[in-house]
Amino acid sequence: MHIGTARTALFNWLYARHTGGKFLLRVEDTDRERSTASAVEVIFEGLRWLGLDPDEPPVFQAARADRHREVAHELLAKGGAYRCYMTIEELAAEREKARAEGRAIRSPWRDRDPASGEDRPFVLRFKGPAFGETIIADMVKGPVTFRNRELDDLILLRSDGGPTYNLAVVVDDHDMAITHVIRGDDHLNNAARQTLIYQALGWDVPAWAHLPLIHGPDGSKLSKRHGAQAVSEFDSMGFLPEAMRNYLARLGWGHGDDEIFSVEQAIQWFDVKDVVSAPARLDWAKLNHINNHWIRQAEPARLAQLTAVIHRSRDWPRRADEAEILQRTIPLVRDGAKTMLELADLTLFALKNRPLELPEKALSLLNEETRGRLGRLRTVLSSQEDWSVHGLESTNRAFAESEGVGLGKIGPALRAVLSGGSPAPDLAGALVSLGKAESLGRIDDALSSSN
């Protein structure tokens, strides 16, 4: 379930929702070696994570092989297909000849009497027109013209009777009453071949929309060197599904200057005719920006659950009151988190168990003068009733004034004592995250260890 496949699924889903249609899912598993149960489940998991649920149960193409064969033999009976007995060597020779003459391969069995078959293996080929043009009225690219002489007589049934992709998708699209096919532009050539099959069967041709590829930030074809490609990788890198939907929708489509929008807005605005024909570029900075927005919008309880999963995967400290701590801490630190992984980093300080192991730099701050100030501050904080960010900010400022120093003389040491050297919010935020008892306990531990 790569990012290009995910965007294609999203555009299909949005268009179906926008037009009041249905978003259908078909597993094209005619390649039995590649279509393992685990590979199919990855697709389902990716769609579930993105929130792109199909409107009907998925259709498995391989289960419809008998129907595909039935249609292939209908074409054979109508003269729209023929048995081809070419050997591998004969096919290679014909391919070289066709390349030299600038045309598609044509089997010598194309125009022979169907009754003149032989008792040896054969494939069933489509008998397409050798002259004229096939025009694809593409909703993204506009009219695209193919010369029929350049379209080969593609195989419909293999020598073992197995249906091929181009036959199977035509039959399935027709039987599923598909009106619009939105897919990657690497299928544009297939659209011409499939159109000819539709016409030969006397079936309505669906509307085509072929989406441009997604390139890497440098403009080259997206590859592993550009980072994550599969949807599952974006999940594990800490991106929220709503952020991915938002970002993927902007890859090749947009609504004015709107960068961030809800799924309801995307459904209202989306039209496949507005997709641009130029390739889109993966922009990590923009994705991070959008993800940060949706992290800031999400419910703290949901973020706490996701963050807890990350902590468990890293074998980080666990607390009985973990959920409460995370829900209290997340609103104070999430503005600085571009991903859920970063959010987990920013909450780690609050989950550490006492006594904290202070780094050498923190211990160096705890000289006699600083210990004295922290002790006096601890006394003030112990009587603090308003344990809110605003209340603690006022108390900290008032204490610094009473000491005749700036907060810079107190802050670094107090932050180190509270966080154990891990990233943490400002002083008041750290105190609120930890709660009164934990904050005072960490100060007590630090003062004790510095003696």
C-alpha cells in the first residue's frame, strides 16, 4: 500500500462521496504468487488506517476467473478473439520484425480459419483493429490518441486458461457497474486496450481519469532513498491519518490556497477534473506542518493512547497513572511536536520514576547557592494552592523577585531537577505536568543527592 496507491484510493473515495456514488474495492489478484494473504491484508490495513472504508465488501478478482473465461469465449465466438499457437521463438522473431516496422506484434494466426487449430498449447488473443485510432477522453489529461497499429493483440487467456489483467478488469468493471476509473497514469496505455475490449463486447466504456505520479522532493521518481513510501511507514513515523488524508489530497489537487482542511471540506470541494496533470512532489516540511496542525487539534485522550503505544514499543518507563499524566502533559507540549514520535519524546520526562538519575550537567548546576534557592522555592511551592500554569508562572516570578535575581538564575537547575535532562516544557508547564506531589518529590530527591 504505497503512497501513490493511497492517494489514488483517497481520490476515488472523495469523488464517490462528492458525487453521491459508491467507493468499491477490488483486489486484483490474478498474479497468484504476489497476491498472498499477508500482502492483501496490508492493503486492507492501510485503507482502514486512512479511514477509507469501501461501501460494499471487497471483490477478489481471482474468484471470478470462470466469468472472465466465459467472456473471453464470447469474444472468440464473435470473432473478436483468436487462438494463437506461436512458439516462444516465433513470438521473439515477430517482436523484432514489428519493432523494425514501427508497429505492434501481429500473430500469423490472427486471420486464419478458426477451424484450422492444432493439437498443442495456445493462448487466446484479442483481435483488435489494425487501423484507425482510439481516443481516451481522460478527465485529467484531456483527449489522448492512440494509433491502433501500435496496440498489440493482447493475450486474454494464457495457455493454462488463466485470465489476464486487462480482460479481468474490463469484465469486473462492467459487472460491478463501474462508471469512473481513477488510477495512476502508468495505466494510461491499458485504458486504450481496455476501451477496445469494451467496444468489442458492446459495453459502455467508463470515464477515465489517470493521475500523475508522485515524485521525490528532488523531482525524480519516488524511491526508498526519499524516505517512507508505504502507508504503514508513515503510521510508524508518527503521522496521523487525518493529516495524511489532508496532505495526500493536496498532492495534485487543491482548493485555492487552502492548505489545511477537514475531510468534510475535501468531500465538498473535490472534483477529479481539478487534478493537475503534472507530477506532484513529496514535501516533508509541508507534511510535518500539516501533521503538527492535526496533533494540536486532536483530543488529548486519543493522543495519550497513541503516545503510550510508542512508549511501550521503546520499552520506556511505565506508570500506573500513565494515562492521567499523558493527558495532563500533552496539551502543554504538543505545539512543538511535528510527529507522534516527537510528542512521545516531549512527554518522556513526566513518566520517569523517582529518583531520577540526573546527568552530569544537571548535577553541576546544583551548587550551594542554587540548592539554597531551590529549597526556599520548594517551601513556597508546598503552600501553592493554584497549581495551574498561570498561577505557577506568577509564583515563580514573584519568588525570583524576592531573591533579587532573574528567572535565569533559577530556571536551568529547576528544569534539570524536574526533567532529569529530558526535553520538557517551560517551568510552569513542567510543574503542572508532573503534579504537585511529584514535583516536590523530585526537588527533594535532587536536594538530597547533591549533599
